[in-house]
Amino acid sequence: MNLFQRFFVVLLGFALAPVLVTGIWIVNSNEAVRENARQFHQQVAELAADTLEGAAAQINRAMGFVEDLNRNAGKDPSLDTKIIQKAAFLHSSFALISLLDPSDKEVFKIANPQLFPERVYEDRSSDPLVQAVRKSGEASFGPILEREGMPLISIAHPLDDGRMLFIQYSLRNLWRRIKQQKVGRQGRLLLVDAQGRALPGLPEGFPEPDWQGLGSMDRPSGWMDHLRTRNGVMVGAFQHAPSLGIWTLSLQARSEAFARSDRFPVHVATFLFALSVLVIGGAYWLSQRLTFPLTQMIVGAQRASRSDFNQPVPELGWGELNLLSKSFNQMMGTLKAYQELQVDRIMEEKAKVEALVRNIPDGIILAGFDGHILYINVAARLILGVAGDYTTTPKDRQLHDMVREPALRDMIIRLLRKQKRSDLVELEIKGADGLSRGLFHCAAVAVGGAKGDIGILIVMRDVTTERKLDQMKEDFFHSIVHDLRSPISSIDGFVELMQKRADGFGDKERKYLDYIQTSSKLLRDLVNNILEMAKLESGTMKLEPALAQAPEILESIRKIYAIQGESKKVSILFNLGQRPHGLVCDRPLIERVIMNLMGNALKYTPSGGQITLEIGAVEAGQMEFSVTDTGPGIPKNQLDAVFEKFRQLDDGVSRKGGYGLGLAICKKVVELHGGKIWVESEQGKGSRFVFRIPHQMAVQQTAGTTA
């Protein structure tokens, strides 16, 4: 079908479909209106009931002074008077507060003089509310009465010592809110008691003069759609407010509540019928008038989709079609202006970003994978000593022409060859004049775009000051530790001298000398460890390699720890692995690593446990040393941290001596031998510390020696 035929069919469909749908809707509209009215009145009644419950909660809060009366328990009558007077002062809604003795006679009261002018104390033993509370022993609300135009609710509250409070509380504010509540234009909100009678003080003469109410309220909530009164038929809903023992009642004239069902369907049906006739009668004519202008609009829209906003569409047709053509042309003009504005904004944002990146203190370089520089900021030019105008980008230059430091060049080459996605290095950068520019932390990362990677980004941050501060702290720390050696030696000397003359000392003095000697030894070991760690980190410690045999190392360790294991009731196994057993190493240092691992294992292995030391060759020409224990194990999240300096495990187990340097020294010694150390552990299942060092290569480098 052509455009004319399609328009004609569509217009006929739009004309007939609403008539059919509206006819079905009108049939069901009356029931829908009834349901809407029912839900509306139920919500009004429920909200009013919530308001009553809120008022009851406010009354309960105002009754908080009862606790003060119970604590006094009649010990000080003057204090009871002060408590009641304070409550009446703080809560103006208390119209009457009466304190009854155990025989229900008033012994004190305070009241609003306008409502209760009499000052005589009354006997309230015959009051039904007082009798009911005496019987139940629980506080209760009484009926709502009106006094001098004021709605009051009675409250009886027993005290712990047999006395009782009789209170009349003003509901004036609540009644005012209920009176102000309207339901529609004619409806009202009422409060009724258990017999369905309207409470005093609310709208008079509604829903009719001398209204007798709904009768006994035997349900907590309900809906009425046909309540006959002298003023006409009404609808409404009621909801129980249990705290005050009353019901809220929402009433509205039925004619008003269901007004829509009488007039709205007729109006809708008439309108749709007229619209259908109009559309059917003009479908043919409108289809002809719309075909050509719409075709031109389609052509113009296709041009706009290609961002061609220069040629407007012809302003053909009449009325809305002509206005549509003008609006379409205005829209294309707006889009053209917006496009130009966006380009200007993009250029402005680009200028801001360039200004920011150009002036930050870190050096930034962006280069393609062919090595050509795409961008370099001022800081990077200064760091690398690149001359020229800082406002231009040396696109004709490549990275290898500007970067001279071998470590930085190697890192860049790895990323340009796509061997790594990111890398970092810390090095000293020197300028073309040979002078140091400082120590820089250089990080590089591959930069990806929508269609793939576009190059690499290099960031150079000056960390010279940070590293100098770190070195100053290390030097200061090591200087202090080094100076501790002399005082420690003096302490050891004096302790030895005193121990030689300890014949006249008692047991307590000898024990103190032993404590001093032990503490001095721990301090001396700590100082030695710190100084040794400093040598390892600074690279000043030199290895003294020599040919060593695994059986000899194993036997040496056995002599040291066999007796210690027996004293702690821990079995120690010494296993010699597969051959070859010879290696070239600094034997004292390797033995110290093993002893450190064995000492840690003895600390944490419980009595009855087992430790296994095993030495033997493994594949790839390496000698493996392992110490396995049955101790508490190490949490998985701390396995990588056990070899850090001054690091103690945070596993809830107290530190059994040591300062976190032993394993750090072990790692440095093993790495100095060209080896690797690690730990395998699971919490609750023990630990296995392993390190490997090469032995075949070391043996070959020693003339005339064999493993």
C-alpha cells in the first residue's frame, strides 16, 4: 500500500478502536468508581484512627510522671504534690489530676478552675472507671465527656502503693483537627463510641439532626455504601482506634461519592463518537493533504540524520503541517548551533585539560607504539632536558631520542613491544649536561581507546626528597643502634663481675642478675640483627663461599637442637634428601638461616608436636632446605608479610620473643646466595618454611671442587 492508503486505514482504525474500548470501559466504570470511593473512605478512616493512636501515645508520654510517684510511694507527700504540679505545668492538656487514697477518696487534686471551680475533695469509689481499674489492676481510659464545651477523656491509673490517679485529659486539639477534616465537599469525619453514637463536640446535625448512630460496633473496620439519613443516602467507612476505645467514621453523600458514574461515561461516549465521525469523514481528505508534506519531511529528516543541517524542508501544507515544517527547520537550526557550541565546549575543555596537565609537577609523556611522541608536558621536558617551545609538541621526535637512562629505556621498550601492559622503575635521571635531575618514580601503562590501544603513558614523579628523608631516618636509627653496643658491653661486664662475687647474695639477688643477663643478651642480639640487616640492605656484607656438605650441616644442627627438642617434649626429625649433597655457600650464614627457622618452629610447636628438617638436592641444580612444624600455622592473608622487617603476625597469639627481624635476615641471606625462600602454611595445620640456593653452578665456579 502507498502512503495515502496506509494513512486512510490507520485513521479508520484510530476512529473505531477507541469507541469499542470505551464502550467496554463504561460498562465497568460504575464498579470501578465504587471501589475507588470505598478505598478512599477506608484510607480516610485509617488515617484518622492513626491520628487517635498518636494522641493516645502523646497521653501516655504525658503520664510519665507516674513513675516518679511510684518511686516516692507516698514517703514524702510534699514531693507527690510537687510531681503532680510539675506534670500539670508541663502539660496544659491535663484538665484535672486527682490523687486517690486506697479507699478511692481524693487526698489531693489540681484542676482547671474554669472547668472545675469546686474545691471540695470527692469520693470516687462509685465511679465505674475507678471500680474497673481496681478490679483489673491496669490503667485504663474512660468515656469521653464534654464539660463547658471542652471534650475530656477520663484516665484511671493505679499506683504501686494502692493509691490511684484519676485524670481528665483535654482533647480540644484532637477535636479541632477532626472538625477541620472534610471528605469531599459535603462529607465529614466523625468519632463514635462502641454503641455507634457520635461523640460530643464534633459537627452537630451531621449526617442528620438527632442522629442515633450506627448501632453496636462489633467490627474493627467496615464499609457502608447505602446509609439512609433524612439528608439523603450516604456512604462511608469506619476504623477502630483500640487505644482510646472509639471508632472513626468517614461519611459522604452517595451522590457526591459516585458523581462520576452518572455523568462521565456519557461525556466520554459522546466525545469519542463525534471524534470517530470526524476522523472517518476526513480520512480521505487528510490523507491526500498529508502525503506530499510528510514525504518532504522524511527527506529532510534523512538529511538531518547525516548531520546535514544546511538545507531546510519546504514549508508546505497548512495549519499544523506548515507549523511542523517551520518547527522542523527551527530544530535543525538549533541542532546546528548546538553542534557548533559542543565543538567549542570540547575545544575549551581540551584547553583546560592541556593547561592542567602541562603545569602539574609530575612529568607526563604520551607516545604511540611506533615511538613517536604524541604529547609531553612542561615538567617532562625539564626532567629530560628537552629544549624548545613548551607550548608545542615535538611530534617529529621519538622517545629513544629523548630518554637516555638505560633502565627507563628498557621499561619503555617492553611496553612498546607489548610485552607488558604496565611497568614501573625508580631511578636517577641526569640531564644532557650530566647533572642529576633527581630521583624519579617512573610508571608506564598502555592506554586503550574505543578501537584498541593507542599508545603508552609515562608518568615521572620526583621522589628525591622522600628518599632522602627515608635514608636520614635509616642512618639515624642505625647510628643509635650502633652506639648501643658500648653500654651493652658495659652492662655484660658488670653483670659478670657481680656474678663472680655473688656468694653473699640471696636467691632473689641471683635471680635478678639472671634477669639482667638475659635481657642484656636479647638487647645485644637485637642490635646485632639490626646492624646485620643494615649491612645486607646496603650491600656491604660480602659472602665468603666455600665448599660445604649437607650431611655436615645437618649434623651440626642436630647437635644444637636435639637436646632443646627433648626438653620441650617436641620430636625433631633430621632427613638427608637425594644427592648430590655438596654445594658452595657461606656456611655460617646458611646455618644461621636454618637455626632461625628451627628456633621459630620450636617457639610455636606445642608439647608433643614434631619438627622435620630436611636437606637435599632438587631439580634445576638447586639445594633445598625445609623446616616443617605442627604449630598453629599462619593465616593465608599474612603469608607474604612474614618476611618483612619488624612484622609480627596478627593472629591472636602472643609474640614469644623476637622483634620481627629474623625472617627478614633469612630472606636477605638467601637472596644474596641467588636463591629464594617462601612459606607454605594453613592455619591450624602447621607451617613449612622452604628455601633453595643453587649448588651446581657455584661448584663449577670453584676450581678443582666437586659436589
